[in-house]
Amino acid sequence: MHGYDKHAFEPFAVTVDLAVLTLRAGALHVLLVERGQEPYAGRWALPGGFLLPDESAEEAARRELAEETGLAGVSAPHLEQLRTYSEPGRDPRMRVVSVAFAALLPDPAEPHAGTDAAEARWTPYDAARDLAFDHDRILADARERVGAKLEYTCLATAFCPAEFTLGELQQVYETVWGAVLDRPNFRRKVLATPGFVEPVPGAARLTGGRGKPAALYRAGPATILHPPLLRTPREGRPA
Amino acid sequence: MHGYDKHAFEPFAVTVDLAVLTLRAGALHVLLVERGQEPYAGRWALPGGFLLPDESAEEAARRELAEETGLAGVSAPHLEQLRTYSEPGRDPRMRVVSVAFAALLPDPAEPHAGTDAAEARWTPYDAARDLAFDHDRILADARERVGAKLEYTCLATAFCPAEFTLGELQQVYETVWGAVLDRPNFRRKVLATPGFVEPVPGAARLTGGRGKPAALYRAGPATILHPPLLRTPREGRPA
DNA sequence: CCAAAAGTGTTTGCGTTACACCCATGA
DNA sequence: TCATGGGTGTAACGCAAACACTTTTGG
């Protein structure tokens, strides 16, 4: 146990895989890349890559994200470690242990200016099926995690630009949860939580081109949401 | 990206580390092993070990747990993957990426019948300090995760034996949270959650030697707790 | 009879829901 | 002036916190 005999352990390849999520046109999208080589050549996959000798998994994830999106370094998007996938057969060629992350970006992320030749594309979550390796599972885990974390953390702001309206923030919840929230109640709940959002004094912006300009807010320092904003399936029948 | 050139990646050692938690005498305890070799010789550490060539991290964790406690295979304790620690300097000798788990056991787990010569010992959580490597951090993360998961999952039963009383279940919450809960309200909440616990018909047991015998319950099939059982800081004297 | 622990009942208050209404802007 | 989206107010309901009370055991 924790011995250091060079033959006491098997060498593994360690990679990171990224479920890069954003919201565009009112739907959850994920960044996929097309594989150029076997196995799974021609199939879509989550972006990812090997850990370099002197970087942590988090650093590798941030580097891959920057390479893949071309801009991620600037806005420092939210990175969330999901879990590590280590089933022996998950890569048909060799033993690969993969640390999976979810990355949350505000919409206007440039489509894909990847340094790699492989094509990269924003894909609606519901259309991302039959991915390479166990990436279907990783992507499903990412969505589940993000959906759950919206309930009891302030994570939703990670999908918003630096300055956003409460309507935009509400759309994050409604899109990820597939539910409809009551605007007045949502507003109260968010504003009643200290440190969730901070008003940008005097600023306002039109959202849909029409309507009253909305006040702008910035993400606050709070990270946990207490009491939580529960995902109440308010659809269909009034009980 | 996901290329297979043998020199495209650096080989890493992959290990699992285990925060094995239980409740004894009304306090959270963790299983620690004393290291026999450098680095950190003589220091206490979380049990763990290298992944074997053909096992997943989960399988390795279960194997180590069985080796360390001598009984874990029978009761199949709850295993929870925490996260993966991969900072380059976390092991002074070599590059080790470690997948950390929390394991939750009912109290009467035999102290330690480890196959290794190294001593193993149940230690109160508050006394587990200055561990080897980054194990202080891993242990703190484990406690945080377990505390949080009690709120919105049915995880608490993992600390209980197969049949338990509601009073014992309540003590799990009170011990992990360091809070005092109202017994009637706790009872109602638990019984009102479908699938959290199932009554054992006719069975009853005395708990403190005195008092009315309590009805016995088994863990039910439910895994998530909705609405959650919130950790409300209600002032009470700590036991 | 007393202490201790399980279990039941009931009141009260706060948080949330649901919905009515007003404001500001573009077309 | 209408449609659209932002923002305010408020009544009603429901859950859950708080606590009084009963039950069953050992000493």
C-alpha cells in the first residue's frame, strides 16, 4: 500500500474529458468533436486529451478547453469535476483512466476555433447521442450534476455573461430544468439570497428588443443557496 | 486528442484512497493506517493502494476496503466516489493520480483485521490531523460531501445496521451535522418520504437499556430525498 | 414511583404559490 | 395604442417548527 516499487503498479494513461455546456436559443448545447482516427473514427465525442507531465487534471481541462473553444482562457469559465471513469474496457486499445469535467459557458462563446484539424460543433443536448467511448454516460452525468447543482448552489450564473438580467438568469433554470417558473417569485427568491447577485448601479438593457429595459446584475460572492431553489415540476395539472 | 501514439502521453500511477467513516459512541470516526515507509513514515494516512491492471477504481476501492477491514465484502458498504486528486506534487516521489472514495459503515465494523502489517485504527474525526500526503484535504472533502448528501439523499441509512430504530437514524444526522433535531418532526419527515425506510413488522428493540422499545426499520429503495431534510442550525448543546 | 426513551397530537408562524396589477419601451 | 417583457403587491395555502402530552420499559 503506497509502496514505491516500480513494478508494484501498472502504468495507466490519464486523460480528461470535457462536457462543455452552454445555452443557446433556449436549449442546452454541448461541444462535440468529430473523431478522425480509430477507434470510433467519424463518431462524435467529447473533447479531451492526455494529462501533461506537470499539470493537474484541472489544468489539463482548462488547457483543452482553451484549445477547443479558443477563448476560454479569458473568461475563466466554471469547471466542475464530475467523476473519474476507469472501467478497464472503456477504451478498446489501452487502459485509459479519464477524469471528467463539466464546463459551463455563457452563450456567446465563439463556435469553435480549435487548434486541431478535427471538426468541432455545438450540438443540442437532445441530439447528442451515440457518442464515442462511454461519452454518452459522461454527458448524461454532466447534465444530471448541473441540473441538481442549480437547486442548491449559485451555479446558474456560470451560464450568464458578466452582466445579466434576472430574466436571463431565470431562463437558465427554465432551460436546464425544462420547467416554467413564476417570475415574481423567482425574483424575490434570488434577491433574498445574500450574495447570489449584485446590482450593477444604473445599468439597464433591453432583452427581447421590446419591453421595459431590465436592470443588470453581476454574480455575487455566494456559492451555496440556502434555502435551496427547488425544482418543482410545475407542469400540467394543478394539484 | 485521444491519439494513440505510445509516446504521446506520460504514464501515471493510479491509486485509490479511502475515507472509511463510521459512527461510534456518538462521534464520527475514520479508519487510519500508520505508514511504515518513507515518505511520511510513521504518519497516519487514509488506506488505499494501486489499481490492478484489470479492475476499475470502484473495484479497487472495494478490494482495499475488504483487505483493510476484513469484513467489508459481506455487508457491501456504501461507496461514494469523491473526486480525483492529481496535483503534480502531491506525492514527493512520483506522479500519482488518486481517485478518492468515501465508504460508510455501520458501527460494529470490526476494528481492523488488515492483511498488511501496518497498524490500522479507528480515529475520531476531530483527532485525525496532519495526515500524510494531501489526506487532510481528502478527509475534509469526504466529511463535507457526506454531510451535504444527508440533506437530499437517503444516505444516512448507510451508517446504520440492517435493522435500526428511528432514534438511531436520527443520531446519524445529529452526529454528522453536530445539530439537535426535534424527534417528532424528524419522525414525521422520514416516515412521510416514500421508500426511505420500511417497517420490520412486529419487531422492536430497547435502545438505551431503558425506555419504551422502539420499532425497527429497514432501509427502503428510495435514494433521493425530496423535499430535502435541511440542515437547520438549531442551537442545542453538543453531546 | 421515577427516569428514560418512543411515539402522538396540535397550534402557530413563516415561506411559497398563485395571480392581479403597474411600468417602460418598440413598432 | 398594442404587444412585450420588467417589476411590485398581496391573499391563501401548506408545511414544518415548537412544544405539550401519552405510552412503555427498567430500576
